[in-house]
Amino acid sequence: MASLFQKKGLTDEEREKNNGHNHVVVLLVVAVFFIYIYLFTHAAQSLGLPMPEQLAGQSGVEIGHVFDADHNVDSNITISYTDRFGSNDDERLIFYILAIGGFLLVYYLPVRWKQTTLACWAIGMILILYGPEKTAGLVWSHLIVYLTLHPKKDNPLSWGAFAGLLWWAGFGGGNIFCLPLAVVSGLVIYRFILLPFIFSGRFTGALRSGVTQFPTLSVLIGLLIETSTGWSWEIPMGLFLAFWHWQRLILYHIDYKDGLVPANLSFGRYLAVFFNPATIPSWNKESMIGQGYAYLDNLFLCKDKNSIALDGVKLMLLALLYLVAGRWCVYFLVDIFGSFHLNVFDAS
């Protein structure tokens, strides 16, 4: 299949030219993040500052239907959809602080370390926000895909043991006695079963297609089981999170078959296709749209990074406009319709 994105990527030298520092831009990005922290978390209350609704009142500004019972901006910005921290306001605060740290780290790192570091930082954020079990299950799912598409002749025992360790951490239920068995099983299965099968060439293509299509195949199999037996199938949350990467998995496999993915691609660079901080609060939303390896690699530092950062600032300010002014405008129109006895359901 021909690649969907044939744009040629930049050279390392061209990316280095786009890696110049501008500390004013950095301060601007951090300032916008602090605006979000003030408006959408309880940080102001913890610091003894007036809450957003109180500040608006003190300024003589009356904005209806914008603030919630906590006196900050009412919104549906939810991070993990769990009760791990008791409040999504606290989740937002953690996410924003970690996002600032990730931006600063990747902004100042050399080009060759940026993508892998960003992916690892995002996984660290998932670890804090979702917990070790879900994170291990998610990374294990991608490790299986990676080891199938990029088989490791060197150190296969180490890779297999790593897969077994992640399986135990993600699905072993915390039973310490299962850890040695999981590690040994992982290295034996990968070294003596999966690797020989891959290099035999028989049905290797079908195996790789099946592995990259595992979200769709799992849903199909689960649907058939449930409709034929009535038994409701369940999957661990870590594996479920990987299901939402199905579009990128398909695009990655297309690029792989087109020869656009380096055969010796590191696991860190593989993860960079699927993990970045922007995907964390939107793991089941538009940030998972199909973007394969070639598309993301070609666009990496395709222009000055300060211009990219400023584009991000514009998007964040536009989102803020929708979340605050947009909500006020909607209810302003609803009130007008109501004056004519035209009711609008749920202000939608």
C-alpha cells in the first residue's frame, strides 16, 4: 500500500537550525499554563488567593453560568476518569504541573533526545495519574507490537524478560510469587517460540497484521462471545487504554510495510508515535487520530520550535475563549430564546 504521507522529512542539520532558544516564548507558555491552573484547579484556594469567580466579582464583571460550586471555571476537563485523586480539579493541577515540566525539559534538550524523552515523560505522567498497574499494561501492549514488528536477535532474553515483568506488573494482580514465573515465561516464549516463528517467514505477515489490529480483533471476538454466550467480557484498563491507539497502530503498520520505518528503530522512538502529554487527557478523543511514524517524523521540528510553541499558546488561548466566553455566549442566547418562550434543552 502506498504511503498516505509522502512529504520528505528534514535533515538533522535543518532541525538543529529550528532548535534555537527564546526565553520570552518559554515564559509565555508557562504563563498560559498558570492561567489554566488558576481557572481550572483549587490552586488559588490553597495559596489564599481569590477564586476566579470572586476575582470577577471584585472587578465588577458578572458572568453567568461559567463558574461552578467551587468558584472556579465550570468545565468537563477530566484527566483519568477515575477517583484516584478524589477530584478532577486535583488531577488537572497535577497534569498542568507535569506538562510544564515536560515542556521545559524537551524544549532545552538536544534534538536527538527530544522525541524519546517526551514519550518517556508522558508515560511517567500516566504512571502518576493512572497508577502503575494501568501504565504497565499499556506499555506491555505496545512492547508486544514493537517486538513483533522489530524482532530482537540481540539480547532476546532481556527483551522477553522485560515483557514478562511488564505483564506481571500490569495483569499479575501484585502477586510477588508470580513474578519469577512471569519473567521466565516471557523470555522463554519470546526467545524460543515467537522469534523462531517470526524469522521462519511462515505467516509472519499475518502475525504482524494481527498484532497491529489487536484492538479491532479483540472487540470483534468479544462481541461474538457475548452475543453467542451472553457472557459479558471484561478487559484490564491498561489494555483498554491501548485500544484507543488503533488508528495510529494501523498507520504505523502501513508505514512499516512501505519501508518508511527504520528496521532498527528504538523502543523509545516507537513509543514517541503514540505517547505525548496531549494524549493523556484525551485518550479516547481526537488526539488519537491516525498519525503514523512517517507523518510525525516528517513534521518533527519542521519549523522553528518557538513558532510551534506560539501556535500552541494560540490554541490554548482559543480553547480558553470557548470554555469561558463561549459558555457565557451560549447561555446569553438561551436567555434570549427563553424570553420568547423557546426552550433550549440543556443549553445545547
